[in-house]
Amino acid sequence: MPYYAHTVDGRPQDVWEPLLHHLLEVAALSAANGARFGAGPLAHAAGLLHDLGKYSEAFQNRLHGSRASVDHSTAGAAWADQHLPLKLGRLIAHAIAGHHAGLQDDVVGRIEAKARLGASAADAGRADGLVLPDVIPAPVDMSFVKSHAGFQRAFLTRMIFSCLIDADRTAAAAFDARSGHREVPATAASPSIADLDDAMRAWIGRRQTTESALNRLRDEVLAAALAKAAEPPGAFTLTVPTGGGKTLTSLAFALAHARANDLDRVIVVIPYTSIIEQTAAVYRDVLRPFDDAAVLEHHSAFEREDEATWSRDHTGPDGLRLSMERWDKPIVVTTAVQFFESLFSDRPSRCRKLHSIARSVVVVDEAQTMPLPLLRPCVAALKELVRNYRCSVVLCTATQPALNAGPSGTKVGFLAGFTKVRELALDDVPRLFTDLRRVTLRHIGMQSDTDLAERFAASPQALCIVNQRAHARALFRVIRHLPGARHLSTCMHSVHRARVLAEIRIDLEHKRPCRVVSTSLVEAGVDIDFPLVLRAEAGLDQIAQAAGRCNREFRATPEESEVLVFQSPDYGVIQALKANAEAGREIMLDHPEDPFAPDIMKSFFELLYWRRGEAELDNGRVLEDCHDHAGDLNFPFEKIAKAMRFIDDTMVPVIVPVEDDGAVAGLLKELQWVKGVGRIARKLGRFTVGVPRKVRNRMLAQRVAARVRGEDFGDQFVVLLNLDLYLPASGLVWDDLTFMTTESLIIG
């Protein structure tokens, strides 16, 4: 009997796709993906076997109209596990078994029961001309360390899984296009790394900067980094004080380094969603005229979690959405959440892009913000990218975390940390920090909101950064009567925040009153310059970042520019920051003269890691679970993915049509009929506020928010209906979802 992989609705069988053709096409595409990191044969075998279960009468009957559910993934997994060498066959089995529903826990128990199913499908495949693999060479040039072999093989499994998912979906889309069944998403041709490096160097050559000590130091740092661009791939640090130009220096190095080493792309990992758009805009401006063809910005807003709706989501031309799944642009700007959660994910859509990370320069901006409970797995993943996937990793920050391993055979340094790390900034990094010292730091003890308000009243231009959104709102209520009082937090959508930040910069420039209360969102990448900064107690790294908003442009002496750290009697340090704050307080007391110096900052991180202990730097036991299954390779992928969630109560987006000049209304109207939603999702993302999932569920239940085309998109697009919940000064509040302003209650 003839065997088919895909049908075409309403068309005869002669235009259906033969199963053998699909398997060979997927195998070839998967092998090409795997060849990027020396694992082409493994990826080829996964592609060849992934739909082996379609060689069954039950599945073919389904293609002819039967409604019976058919498992077509397990047969190929069972055959690979039974007939290929254990360490490679089981790895492939994981990828095959999960290529629709996702990587599973205890896959061995599920596939051993289906051994006969695999043998039967293999016999039918051979009769159809399928040549099954027998011997598979191990990945080329991969090194496995005995103590980390479990983690490394679990990592390789996800990489093969990525190769297979991308190949399968690419082949399916190509068949749809050939058959006229669906349109293929259109993607613009991307410039080469060489083109972008040339554009970056041309921009550097024509930029005009004022002659100043600060700009001379920025130029020195840039020149030092570019001088090391031709070095071989590996681990690098870029340790530059805030204001030292690390954003553009890191991009310039990454492009030149990728070009010199024939790497494929630059991936910039940013801690906060709030500054992705800003960073991507800077890159686009520098790299004109390539613009969107060069730069992809990707975070988790509007992502679908239901893998079963994949085909429905791809029923139209949506090149942006496809690029977000594949990361096929030469520059990707993404969040730490998106990057690290994807590296440990069990979901097909999230894992599809993983093979694209191989042969990349990964710039981890503000590297110290990697969450402590997940720190050891994050470091292990970055190290593995360097060791076996031809990546370079650049840890880029003013407050470099102490992640280097100590001498071999000792317990000094970070456990299984980085080795042979090269610094890209000036050889004399301490001198750089001394030359760029801007502020005087003091701890002023307990300060009530009334005390803080008095300091605001005495200081026409001041910034106060607190740890909690509730504290920011409360303090703002106390000072809102003062001239120039403003509030900033992630409760405001990015267009709103951008407007407020623009007003702040204008007021600061013109010496007008400017008193700002903010959460920590201003501490990374926000270019503002206050003469006085107040900072609620936190880790020394966060205090240093806050200090980067004080005397940023050297308009005053360090003695005239104060950063005052305080404790609040009403808003204590949140549990997640207690250890950081305690270690920071101790280091500040021991080193009051210059606590931001690199060696002092290293001492802070060493103290912090020691106090947390090894176990608390891997709270989910990710590395332990991988090690425990190094022998049987029966990795608990679902458990690991759950353990690597950065935020326990995941924040989900709500669209807020405020301050939009009608833009959101037009986009929502377009969303009612359009097929491809990637471009619209990106534009709507500028008008979203992240809320806890349970809060959004309450909003929907109480009808203060509504789904847009819920039958097609589920909860992907949720728009706020009660706009009284969005306050002009402080953004979205959800304490009382029935709240309405007095004006809204007036009928007339």
C-alpha cells in the first residue's frame, strides 16, 4: 500500500506527500542543522525516524478520514532506543518521542512498551524503500567531562530536538507551498556579518563626539575590545563602569569577532524586557540601512503555549513570527528569560531556535542579574555553548559577578565556573574604574517615606529607587505635590515610560525641578543623570547600577554627587533580595572608601555565593537530576524545564490602549481578520503591561479585560476594557478591579 505523510484538503492522493519523501527531506534538513555543531549524523537519524510511526494502517486510515487518535511518534523512538547504541539511540529517542507534544519525563518507560510497534513500522518502511540507520558516528570534536556528562548529553538532546523540530516544520511548510495549500511566511534577506561589521566600523569612523575625559576613555575601551576581536572563540568579560560605552563596544566586538571566526550571528541577552526595544533601536540606528533585516528583538510577550495549535498559528504569511521561532537574523536581541528558559525548555516551539545559537557570539548584558537560584545551571549552559557549540560568550557589566573557577584541584572560585576568561576592556581595569569614579556612597540608615519626602523637598533634582512597585506608588503619593514629581515602574507600558523618561531628560537638561520615584527598571540601560540618587537597600551590584544614574556625565565632582542607601521601616527587603542586601551592607561597611572597585565587587559576589551555598544556586536540582541520569539518559526534561522558570508566577501581557493616539484600536481592528500576527504583536507589545497570570484571569472573569479572537488565539491577546485601572501617573493597578474614576461615573 502507498504511505503518505501529509494530505491536501479536497485534493486527490496523487498530490499528497509520500511518507518516504518527507522522511528523506526532514533528515537532510535536520542533518544540515546538526552539522553546524558537528552532530549531522545524529540529527539525520532523528529526521529519518521521526515519523516512522506513520508506516501503519491506523495512521493511513486517519489520513483517509478516520477520527481515531494515532500515536505516530513513539514507533521511531522505540526503534532508535532498541537498535542504535544506547548513548546515541536514547538521545535520538527523546527527540523523536517529543517532536509534537514536547520532551517528556521517563521517556524510556513509555517507549519500551511500544517496541513491537517500532519493529512493525520499520518493516513497512524498509518495504517502502527506507534505509534505516545502523551505525551513527559520535558528534565531531565534542568533549564530554565525566563530572558533567549527564548535563552535556541532556543539552545535546535538546540541540538535536531543535534540529528535528525546525526541519520538520520547514519541510511541512515547503510541502504546503508546493501544493498551494498554504502560503509560506515571507522573510526578508538578511545582511551578512561582514556587511554589518563594515556598517559598524563606518559608523564608528564618522561619529562625532565632544573632546572630554569620558569620551577618551570610551574610545580607549572600544579600541581595546576591537584589538582582541580576532582571538579564537571562548569566554570573555567586558568590565566597564556605567557610562563607559559598553552597549556599542560589545556590539562592535561581537560583529568583528564573529567575522574573524566565521560565526553566524550575535545574540544579545538583556535582563529586562523594558530595555529590549531601546537597545534594538540603538542597533538599528547604527546599522542603517539594514534595519529590521539585521535585528530581531524577541521576548515572551504574546507567545503561544499550546503546541497543538502550531499549524493553525502558521496559516498565513508571518515572517516576523517565523524569525522569532528560528532566530535566523544576524543580530538577535532577547531577554535573559527567553534565552535561558529556551535552553532548558521541553516545548517544541521554544526549542526550535536552539541550533541557531551554535556558532554565535552571545553577549550577556548585566550578567550579574542571572537569578541566584538558577545561577549554576545558567553558567553550565553558557560554558557548554563555549565548549561544544563554537560559541563565544561575553559577560558584559559594570559589576562583574565572580563566576571564574579557581585553580584545578582547589575549592577556590565558583564551582564549575569559567576558565581561561579574557578581559576585553583595558588591561588595567581598576584604573578605568578609578578614572570613571563619579559619586560618593553613604548608608543613611532607616528612612520613612516622610523622611524621604523631606529629602526630595530639599533637592530639586533627585531620583529614588525602591524594590517594590507598591512602595513606589506609596512614596509617589507622598511627594506628588512637589514640582517635577514623577513615577516610573513596569506597571506603565513602554510608550508611557518612554514619554516620562523624555520629559525627565528635558527637565534635567534645563535644570528644572525633577523628582522621580522608580522601581529598579531604571538601573539598566536607562540614560538619565541626577545629582542625587536614593536607593533602597539591595545588593551592592544593584546599588552600583543605581549609582550609574548619578553624575553620569561628570557634571560635578564625586564629592558633590551622592548615592544614599537607606532602609524602609514599612517596606522591608523582599525575601529574594535579603541575602544580597546583607552581603552588600557588610562589604560597604568593610570598604567605605570605594565599594564599587572590581576587586571589592568580586568580594561581594564571593560572599553572596558562599552564604547562599551550592545547593541554593541550583534550587531546582537541575544539575543533580542530569548527573543522576548520566547512565540511563532517561532525563526528566519536563521537571527541568519547570525548575528553570525565571519567575514563579509568570507575568503575562495585557494590552492597554492608553497614550496610543488610536494606534492600538487600529491594530486590534486589523487583528480581527489578519492571518499573520507577528508584526501586529510586536507593535502591540509597546502597549502591554505584564501582570501575574492569576490577575489576568480575574480580569477576564470580571470582564474588565477581554480576549481578542479568543477562538483562534486563546489568551494570546487580552485587552484592558476598564481604562480607569490605568492611572496617568503610575500606570496599571489591579488591587480593586471594580475601581472607576468619578468622571467615569458621570452620565451626561
